[in-house]
Amino acid sequence: MLSRRHFIITTATLFSGALAAPAFAQDAVGIEFDEFVEHQGADGSNPWGLHPRFMPTRVAHNPGLTPGDIHVDPTARFLYHIGNDGTAMRYGVAIGRAGLYQPGNFSIARVAEWPSWTPTANMIAREPEVYAQYAGGVPGGPDNPLGARALYLYAGGRDTYLRIHGTPQPWSIGTSASSGCVRLVNDHVIQLAEQVRSGSRAILHS
């Protein structure tokens, strides 16, 4: 598993280089890069009231990263989807609460539209007052905790029960709010899911 330091050093400032109409910026982990906002919602708006840095932003990356891979930076609360043109799309995310975030290398086994959701036994045991009522499962829909799309993360051919998914709680983006999954607002996870293929890697950094 790559450590956060290894991730930064071996990519020699992972996201860097000028893009069209650049505005020089620096992210929360000290990696300098030039960026421009490609789009903010379907019509350029931000109906969720997100901080501008959590809106979808295209950034340049140095060579050596695999197109199609996803990288999650838990400190800056960013997800990067690596393109095949030297750029990556960056999205704001929420991550697992303290002690629940699980770093590692995973395979995206499938991508589901409006998935159903059932809390795990561990979730019910940990917070029965929150999750026991949903033990029978929740059908897909706008109020489902997995939101509009879910990317299912596997390791060694086994389901980890970790997901990269949408959320009906956009105000949680930028925080540690989940039971271990990585969440995006629904519009953004729909955009991401359209570009992701089963078998791609998701690297959740330490």
C-alpha cells in the first residue's frame, strides 16, 4: 500500500502544470498545481452551497499515473479521477469518521445506478439506534444513503463493503461523516460514474 508520503514524492508533485486560463493555487497537502474550474454543476451553478474548492475542477498531473485510476486524498477531502490526457478531474468528498476510514488499494468491481443499501452488521452493532431500523435494507432512490450511483470496492476478489457513492446530504462534503465510505454529491458521482469502468483501481491513501 502506498503511504501518503510515497504518493506525493514518487509522483513528483502529483498535480502540476499549466492549463488553459490557469489560476495558481496550492492544495491542502502542499502539492502545487495550476487549475481551472471546468464546470460547477450542469449549468455552472452551485446549488449545494459547497466551498468552491470542492466543486469539480480539472487539474494537470505529472506522468506515471494510470488513466482510469481513482485516488482519494483523505486530508484535503479530494477524489482525483485520472484521465488519459495528462489531466485529472478533482471532486470534493466526505470520508469516514475517525477510525472508520480504511486506506488501501481496491478494485472497482461494479458501478450501480440508484443502488439499494443495507447497513452492515458492524454498523448495526456500533450504532443500533441509527442503523437497526434499516436492517431489512433500503431501496434505491433520492433518500437512499448511497445516492444516485455507487462504485463497489473489492480487495482480493472479496467485497470490502466500502463504496464510493452519492449522498442525499451534500452539506457533509469536506467533512469526516461516513461509516467508512467516500461520498460525493449526487450530480458529481453521476458524472464520475459515467467515466469509470469496472476493474479500475481506487487508491484510498493514508
